[in-house]
Amino acid sequence: FQTDLKKGLTGTAARARLSEVGANVLPRKKGSSIFKLLFRQFSSPIIWLLLAAAAVSGFFGEFIDSFAILAIVILNAVLGFFQEFHAEHSLQALQKLASPTSKVIREGVLQTLPSKELVPGDLILLEAGDRIPADGRVVQSTMLAIEEAALTGESLPTHKGVGVIAQTELALGDRKNMVHMGTAVVSGKGHALVTDTGLRTEIGKIAHFLEHAEKEETPLQRQLGRLGTHLVWICLAIIAVVFVLGLVRGLAPLNMALIALSLAVAAIPEGLPAVVTIALAIGVKKMAARKALIRRLSSVETLGSTAIICSDKTGTLTQNKMTVRTIWTGGEWYDVEGLGYSPEGAFSQEGKPIDPNQSPALIKTLTIGVLCNEANIHEQEGKWLLAGDPTEGALLTAAGKAGLFQSSLQDAYPRLDEIPFDSDRKMMSVLCKGEVGNYLYVKGAPDRILASCTKVWRDGKEVPLRKSDQEEITAALDALTKKAYRVIGLAYRYDGKLEESDLVFVGMEAMIDPPREEVFHALEQCRSAGVRPVMATGDHKETALAIARELHMADGESRALSGEEFDQLSDEELDAHLDEISVFARISAAHKLRIIEAYRRKGSVIAMTGDGVNDAPAIQSADIGIAMGITGSDVTKEVADMVVLDDNFASIVGAIEEGRGIYDNIVKFVSYLLSSNIAEIAVIFLVMAFGFGGAGFVPLLPVQLLWMNLVTDGFPAIALALDPVDPAAMSRPPRPRDQQILNARFFFFILSISALVTIGALIACFYGLESGPQKAQTMTFTTLIMLELVRVQMIRAQYHLTFRSNWWLVVALLSSFILQLVVIYIPSLQIVFSTMALTALDWAVMVAIAAAVWISGRFVARLFY
């Protein structure tokens, strides 16, 4: 970059580079206009049908029905508009990560400049609290620690140094001499040479992904779209056939036009979009109670067909609380119980409880871990909270379980001096005043600590470090690292010197971020539901695989794939091994996108979790993008379909269960509405085709058809959306990606049920014709409504549900039935609806028909399901 590392660039060179590479800004995606977004909401065939239905209803003078249909259309348009409008702003949160100003050294002078003016080669000063304005190479570091969780997903700060790294292709978390735009300095200070700006930065690449990522339609959206298109042609066919039949029979063209249009209206399940919206909205409320916040209604249904959950590890599958599990000291092993940062837990040795105060070596190990420490744990409202590094918090917690607390130890051994941790030494040392002299306490990487030791603490005293001791310590370290523990070595020297040499090796504390307890049950649910959980993490391969095995996500035959190994596989090789891979480790944003595409090629619906900015492109591209509510970045939440409020994997599984229940409810009222409408059409078509009742007889009048749609498509259909989840919902495999709601089996089942309802209505019609046309119309009208209400419970019985599970449905059915009684028995309404009062015998006939249809319907259901 031809930069003077003391003076930085000259003003002339900086201006020339700015004109060459452009401003250091992220792109602002040009969104659709408000009018375009609004117009888009009226582009589906089923909306066109609803508008036609509203026009026909208004033509017949049924203004209430007409306004109700228009309200449905407007409600759906408003919901769709706001969802798309919200999605248009997904890049705005990413803009907030860019720092507005930067401290830059140019021509030897420290200046504060707008970050957009930075260019490659600029020398920037980084201090605690700064947000890094561009990607850069560290050229000077004084305990520089960077919070990179937004980019790498790792919760621990990364210590940055100036050393050269020989490898060229490294995961972001392993680039110890680089800093990246959007991350933050948590401690220390340093200088960095800007290497990339704007779209060429790592966060700029993510912005580019977000700008060009397209969200596919959900399976339900595709199916309802196809259903709407089919209904358009069905309605046109009905109008043509019935109109021609009427003319052939000598009916007036105007009357036949009105009847044909009414039948077309009857064929349209105008309640479907509204009930789907209500069902999804109810699903949102249910999921919120289970700590899952849905940001897009369509995601509720898609969750139910999820086959793969690609989950992050830290905080989602694990507790995000480092916990000391094992301690090695003086040639002995000790196990530590307890979780989190609460200083409650017992010590044991070979499965037997022990008093830690009876082991001087154990107490000395724990004491060093407390004194050589910058963190703090404290109790607040009954919860133990950590301030500082999680690794140091684990050391404090382990000591607290032995009754060794930070405040009392610091009072007894005041700190006199220190050598802070840095990434080159991988050690931290503190000089403390003791009762008889001063002690230097040291903690850090065990291999570095061991290399600085000449003695070892054994049997309560210092003894020379022999080769056999080194081999024993190294073997113990290897055993711990194979189990994916994070291991901290502890040592001291007693002579008052601030030198990290001639140390006495005391012991090692091994810790791990333990799995969440509730995740075990959630993973068991996944297995029974045919949902495959896969870990995708920025953590190291060995650590991730160890956690996966502890959670039973991986077995002896499962593979873990690192980002480096991932890059070496072609798409064909990846597809061939995909079912064997349970863990993807040290992966980048581009890797996650490729994982999504690989599972899609296999036809799977995939849910992807994440919390960092680096996860945003994958979350936007996945069928279900899931952001973490606690640790998730604003960018990730903006593009996500669902936000898990407690960062818990179990909440995701709970949302999948609710998603399956909501899809079942949608299938129920699609079945209910279509079978009802088909029966209405079939009754009129058959009576007119075969001339039953005479040349001018029509079994159902236009106003009666519209009333049936209002009574039967209204309250009961909406109440179905309140049905609970089928108890067996999580025992079924996930639906295939392209499985149709209206598949062949479902279609013939609906036709069979519709045939039973049609036969029942025709029997009632013939019975009524013996007393005249008006009686026949009233009997047909009322019998169809009765059978459609009976049909509701026929459908629910397939999902093992009784009336007691949904009292709102009972209220809806009773309300619909009472409204029908009003139409039959109130004289003024008899005139409007051309009805007449029915006798007890008439009701007995209709009840008998309903019972016969119920019994035969249950038999038909068993044949198909």
C-alpha cells in the first residue's frame, strides 16, 4: 500500500485513491414504490375472484355480503403490504454498523474524518469503544481485543496481534492479525492499515448478498396461487354449462345468468384467504407464548414442513455459560458439578464426593484462577450474572463452589502489578502481596505455561519438573482437548519478580459450554417428527463434534466438516455425503448459503438459525430464517422470518409443532369449504340437468346460495382456526416440499364426501317436492346447511379432536344453526329467502339424513386415510 507506518498516507495520495476505489459506504437498496407494493397485493387470481364475488353479491342486493368480501380483500392487502414494506428495509440495520467517523493518521497528524473518506492504505487508530470503520491489517497492538460475534458468531473477544500467519485461506475467526468493519474494540488499543473498504469488506460482501437475495414463495403461497387459478377456470366452466342447460330447458336468459353467476360465487371459497390469515395470526400468538416471534405470517405454515434445522451451537444448543467440569492437579483428577455462574456445586473424585478443602493442590489451583482474573460474577434478583470474559467467569464460579470468593481473596492477596494477556504470549500474570513475600500468579495456554515451568506442585510442595512429569501433564492435556474442553493452565513463582519464567506448574482447569437441559427433549421430538437437526457453527470442529455427540445429534458414523474441507468438495461430492454430515464447523456466510442450496437440491425445507451479521444472507435465503432474540444482531432480526426470544433450540421445535397444527387447520377448512361448495354446485347442476321438479324449478335460489356461504363459510370455518394441535402431529414425517394441499387422494376424498352430501340434499329435495317447490327449496337449503355443519366434526375426527377441545367451534355451530332457524321461521325473512316453516317430521327426515351421511362419511374417511 506504500504507506508510512508512522505518518500514514499523504492527503494527495488519499484523494487519488478515493476517486479510484470510491467511498467507504455500504449500498442502499432502492426499494419498490408504495404504489407498486400496494398494486402487488391485488395480483392473485383468488383476489380477482373475490372482487367478482363482491360485485355479484352487490348486484343481488346482498350488500352486507359484498362489503364483507371487500373487507377480506382489503385486510389481506394491508397485511401483505406491511410485510413487504418491512422487508424492503432489511439493509437499513446493516448501515448502522458502519462507523460515521474514524481516527486516521495522515501526513503524521491524527485526524478525525468521516469514515466514508477512508481508502486502502490509510493508517487508523483503534481504541476501546471504537467501532471499526473498514477491514484492515493490524500493524501495532497493545492488548487489542475485538468483539467479532456479529461476524464470526463467537461470543469470546478475539485478541489481535501483528504476527504473520502463513496460511492464506482462514475462517474469519482465525484471522488474528486482521480487523473487520462493523466489529468493536472491547479493550486495548492499536493501529491498523486499511486493506478493504465499502463493498470489498467482509460486511460489504454480506450487504451485497442481502441486496440480491430473493425470497422464494412458501409452499402454501404456491398452492393457494394454483388453487386460485384453477378456480377461475372452474367458475367460468360452471357459468357456461349451467347457462346453456337453462336455455335448453327454456328458462329466461336473465334468470339463468343470475343463477349461473350465483353458482360461480358459491364455487369460490371467499372465506379462504381470510380464514388462512386468521389461522396464521392465531399461530403467531401461540408461537409467541412459546418464545417464538413470527415476523412473516407465511412462515407459520412453512415451519410445519421443515425437514432440516441448521442450528448454531453457542447459546442455542448450549447455555453460552462456560463451566469448569474437570480439574487436574498434583497428579489427581477432580470433577466439578453445577451449571452456569451460580457458585453452587460439589466436587468429586472417581464418583465419590470430596471436601475440596482437604486437597491443598486443588485449593491452590482454584486460588490462582481467582487472583489471576479480570472478570466478576455477582447475584442480581436471584440470578448470577457475569461481567467480563466467560472463561474467567468459569474460573471464579469453580472457586466459589469451594468457598473461595474473589473479594476475600483479593483482600488477602492485594495485586501489586500485572502483565496483561496478549495473543502472542497466550498468558496473563499478576503480582500479589502474600503473607510472607510476593507471588506471581500465571494463567494461560497449558503448553505455554508448561514451557515456562521448572518445577511442579506435588504432595503439598514444590519439586523439580522431570521429563516424566512433563509427559504426564501433556497426556492429561491431550485427554482433555480430545473431549473438546477449553483448558487453562495455572502456575506461580515465589520471589517477587515480574518474570514469566522458572514457574511452578500447579494444575489445569477444563471447561466447556454445556448443552441446555431442555434441548435433549427437543432433539428427541425432532427425531420422532422426522426433522433432522444439523449443527452449523463458527467454533472448532472438535469442540462442535463433542457437543453434537453429547446431545446425540451425531453418532460414531456421523461426520464433521470444517470450512476448509467444505471448500474442497464439489456440489456433487457434497450432495453425496450430505446425509452423513451432522456438524459444519468454522464456516462462513458463503458456506451457509451453499448448505441451504445443497439441502434444497434434495427437496428439503430448511430452517437456518443465526445471530451475527454474517448469518444474515443465509437467514434471508433459507425457507425459514431464524434469528436469536437475545444475542442476535439487528441486521439478522430484520431479515429473519422468526425471532427466538430466548435463544433456545427447544423454542424452535415448539414452533415447528405449532406450524404443523396450523397447516392441519388450513387443510381442514380447505377440505370443509371445497366439499361444501362442490355439493351446492352438484345439487343445482343435477336437478337442472335431469329436469327434476319441472321445467322452471331451481333447488336453490341465488339469495340462498349467498346466505349459505355467509353462514357456513363464516363462523365455523374461522372457529376451525382455533383448533389445538393434533396430539400425533410430531409423530408424522415432515411434508415434502412440493406436496399439494389438493393432491389426488385429498381431491377424491373431497369428491366422495361431496357426493354423500349431494345425495343427502337431493333426498331432502325429493321429499320436499311432494309438498311443492317452496318446501323442496327450504328442505334442500336447510339440509345442506345441516350437513355442512356436521361435516365440520367429520373433518376434526380425522385429527383425534373432540368438541371439548374447541368450545369456540361449538359456539360457532350453534350460532350458524340459530341463524338458519331465524331465516326459516321469521315471516319477514321467509319472504326475503323464499322459505317456509318446517314441521317436526321434516326435521326428523333431515336428522336421519345427517346421521346417515355422518356414518357413511366416517367409513369413507377410513378408506382414504
